[in-house]
Amino acid sequence: MIEARNISKHFGKLKVLDNISVKFEEGKTNLIIGQSGSGKTVFLKCLIGLFDPEEGEVIYDDIIFNKLNFSAKKEIRKKIGMMFQGGALFDSATVEENILYPLNMFTKMSYEEKLDRVNFCLNRVNIINANHLYPSEISGGMKKRVALARAMAVKPEYLFCDEPNSGLDPKTAIVIDNLIKEITEEFHITTIVNTHDMNSVMEIGAMVIFIYEGKKYWEGTNNEILHTDNKELNEFVFANNLAKQVKKFH
Amino acid sequence: MNVFFHIGRYFMLLFKVFAKPEKKKVYYKQFMIEIQNIGINSIGIVVIISTFIGAVITLQTAYNTENPFLPKYLIGLGCRDSLILEFSSTMIALILAGKVGSSIASELGTMRVTEQIDALEIMGVNSASFLILPKILAAVIFNPLLTMISISVGVFGGWLAVLATGVVSSEDFIYGIQYAFIPFYITYAMIKTVFFAFIITSVSSYHGYFVSGGSLEVGKSSTRAVVYSSIVILLFNVILTQLLLS
Ligand SMILES: Nc1ncnc2c1ncn2[C@@H]1O[C@H](COP(=O)(O)OP(=O)(O)OP(=O)(O)O)[C@@H](O)[C@H]1O
Ligand SMILES: [Mg+2]
């Protein structure tokens, strides 16, 4: 379980996160939704310690993570898989080397075992015959999928995905969403996914929090989200015409 | 922003860079890559520039010392000492600040804005040390060789100019480049080179590592890397010269 307690984060005068508290349970896909610029990425980075929140605590299974030093954090990071919004693949390494990287850092597997794991993960995200290509030689959607493969390579206990399916076609998006849900439930992972895709919310949103201008406005399941009377959340959920039509019929 | 902020952050970065490396094997591989990028790939430019500068120094010394009372060997001696004392250490360092510094800053800057540095941190890597230490070591170890190459090739360029123009006889020139040779000058050049190599790689890394924003900022950081490395080199040139030669 991961818990955030009263997290606030500023950049200069700009208050990006304002007193956010939330608990993310294991074995569930926890979604963070909110419009562009609402602070989702910053929040995720506070959770994994890439940003230091000025106030509040990040707690991983009873350990106060954001107060630890680098080497103590590293022990927890061994159990973290993170998929960045832009992929963050290493440009100078091939697809295969990218996924080998966390395995080299965190495991004592033999080279053959690592290679097996790489191919297994690439298979799960539907990438074949791209092992020796460089990130500049694959498409944007493929980069995202390789990034997810890299994040799941070390069999993480905590999985973070920053907009895993933005930029993917609807079919692949569903494959990725379901893959995240599957491994979460299968391996009992605490998974946190940033998204602004309502499809994902309906498909896999076991728990959803809604962030608006850096504040947590709402928390619930994907079924409750359609019946909420929170004004800002309604505007977000029913932003497009199709959704508005659907609501009318309800 | 104020100077002290940058100086403080620069030394804090160095502190992180020189933390004890964990996975030595990965560092070794990275080090060899940097030897190639920073060292071997600079040989070409050093050879070309040094040859021409050696030739020009020789011709200028020759045309400025046409007084018949001055001994002819002064031309070779002047060429040799200008190269050792100033050109092959300081000027080459400034040129490398342009070539190596800008590429270091843009490489690290791009890694920063595309979150590759964040990804390294998440994988438990001390990104500062992993990315910057091999660069510093490669330059500090390889640049003295570049300086030696520059001195040798420069003198050779001077000799070619002598052959081509006949401003002085080949014998006089060769006598001159051996005349009153002070071995400490080589030590002085090497000390400067090592300092400058450290400055180029660390200052440029600093500018790249702390980029925030997008490709525009990466571009700016690479310009700043060159400007600040050059300024710091010039400053240390004065300081080291006063300390070593006075
Ligand atoms: N390193 C930074 N320095 C200063 N401001 C930042 C930084 N990172 C983010 N911000 C600001 O924080 C706010 C929230 O950004 P964030 O990236 O978290 O948005 P987001 O919800 O992830 O949006 P998107 O859906 O577009 O990815 C923005 O106003 C942004 O300008
Ligand atoms: Mg984001």
C-alpha cells in the first residue's frame, strides 16, 4: 500500500499540489485523473521521490519514503517500476538494452534469464522483432509500450504509469490498459496510473481520484463517477458530446 | 541568478559525482565510450589546428625578427615555447570547450528534459556519478595526450612552413627547437591541461545536468557551457601561471 499524507508542492510561487491525502491499495489499479496541467505528473513524481514535497509524507507499507536517504530509497526503488509520460527510454541503448538495464541494476539473474525476461515483457506489450532497434527507430506508441515493458521487467511491487495509453490507437490502448490491470491483480501490485482517458477509467478504474488545480476534488470507483454531483468532475467526465448524450439517456 | 547559488550547486553536484561508484563494470564501459567521444574523436581537430598554428607562429616569429643581430635559432625556439606554454594547453582547451563542452551539455540536457535522468534515478543509479564521472576521467586522462600531440604536430607544422618558404634554414630551425629546452615547461603545460580538462567536462556537465524546460533550454545550456568553461579556463590560466612560473 502507498499512502500520501497532506502532500503540498510548490515551484517558486506556483502552488502545484495542495494538501493531497490519499491511500492506494495493492492489487488494485488506482487511477489519477485530471485535466492537463492539473498536477498529475508532479504528484506521481512526489510519490516516487523525484520531487521533494515541501509538506507531507509519502508512505510505502509503513515506511516514510520521502524522509529516507539515497541508499535507503534505493531499497524501495528496487520494487518500483515507473513508466514515464514521454517513455524516457535511453537514446543510446537499444530496446533490448533498455529493458535489460533495470535487470542489471536490481537482479542477479544470468544473462540468459535476463534475456528471457526481456522477451517475455516485450511479448506482453505486443512488440516483436524490435530488440535491436534504437528508440529513434521505433514509433511513438511503440516507445510507450517498450517503456511499460521496462517498468514491469523487475516484477515490481509498486507500478507507476504516467499516461500509459495516450498516443495509442484505441485497440492498442485497450490492450495496454488490460495488461496493466492483469499484472496488477495477478501479482498483487500497488498500481497507480495517471490518465485523462475516460475509456481507461471505465475499463480499469478500480479506484479513481480526481485532481483539479492541484487539489483532490473527488475519490471513488469508476461506477460512482458517472453519478457524482461534483461540478468540476462532471465537467471533466462529460466534456465531450458523446458522453453528454449518454448522460441524457441515463 | 546569483553566482553563489551556481557555485554552491556546482560543488554539490561534484560531491555527488565523486561518491563511491557501485557497479564498477558499468562505469568501465561508460568510460571507454567517453574516451572515444571526448578523446579520440578530438584528435583530428587538434592535429589540423596545431599544424596550421605551428606554421603561422613560425612565420610570424621569422618576419618579426629580421634584425640580423638576432640569432636564427630564435625562430624554432619561439615556435616551440609558444606551443608548449600557451597554445597547446590553453588554446586547445578553449577549442575543446567549444567542441566537447557543447556536446556534453546538450547530451545531458536532452537526457534531463526527456526524463532519462529521472529514469536512471528510479533504477537506483546515482545519475550524476554515472553520467559525469566517466566524462571527467576520460578527459583528465586523455587530454594530456592531446596536448602532447598538439605540441609535436605544431612543431612539425612550423618545420613544414620553414621548408615551404625558406624563411630560415631547416638546420637553424631544428637547432632552435632543441635549444635551451626547459623540461618544466612540459610539466607546466600538463598541469594546465589536466585542470582545463576537469573544468571543461565538469562545468559543461553542470550546465547540461540542471536544464529544465525543453529543447530551447537545451540549446541555451550548451551555449552557456561553452561560455562559462572558457571563462573559467582563462581565469585558471592566469592563476596557474602565476603559481607555477613565478
Ligand atoms: N519542473 C517544474 N518546474 C516548474 N513548474 C512545473 C514543473 N513541472 C511541472 N510544473 C508545473 O506544474 C503544473 C502541473 O504539471 P503536471 O506536469 O503535473 O501536469 P499534468 O497533470 O501531468 O498534465 P498533463 O496531463 O498535460 O501531463 C503545471 O502548471 C506545470 O507548469
Ligand atoms: Mg503529466
